[in-house]
Amino acid sequence: MAWVRDIDSFYNFIGYVVLTAPNRFPVEDYLPPDEQMTLDRAFTELRQGLQLVDPEVADEKKRAKLSALLDDSLGAYRSGDEVTGARLLNDFEALIFKQ
């Protein structure tokens, strides 16, 4: 199931991940257990959402920085540093949506 379908849902999904990562994702009763949100699934969805960002907003260099922010954020969450993980996702969001 795709959570990110357009730029608005991408924006909302970033906030959802900030609020629920790494292990507070709500159980969705309409999804089978193997489709429930996880940290890895969330970051896969975030990476796919990058495809929706207009090239005028994020050129190749900026996309590389956005990808690095996702890598660093996921690493922080995996190591138990939720504050850094969330801060990096906020930086990620700001680079895309705050001009």
C-alpha cells in the first residue's frame, strides 16, 4: 500500500514519521500484519516520495543531500537517538517545503 501518492501526502507522511518513529506506528486495523508500518517501511516510503519533488525545488545536488539526510535519520533512529532522527527529518522537510 502506498502511503505517499502526491506532494501533499508526502508532506503529511513526513510529519507522521517524525511523530511515530521508530516504534510508535499505530496499528491500522484494515491492514494485514505484514503491511503494518515499520521504521524500514516508512523510510522506503520517504525515499519514494522524493520522486514527487519538482526538479526546480531539488536539483541533483539537493536530492543527494536529501538522501543523505534520510540515511542519517534512519541511522539515528536505529541507534536509539530519536531526537536526532526527528531533527534530521525536520531538516529534510524544510529543504523541500520551506523556500
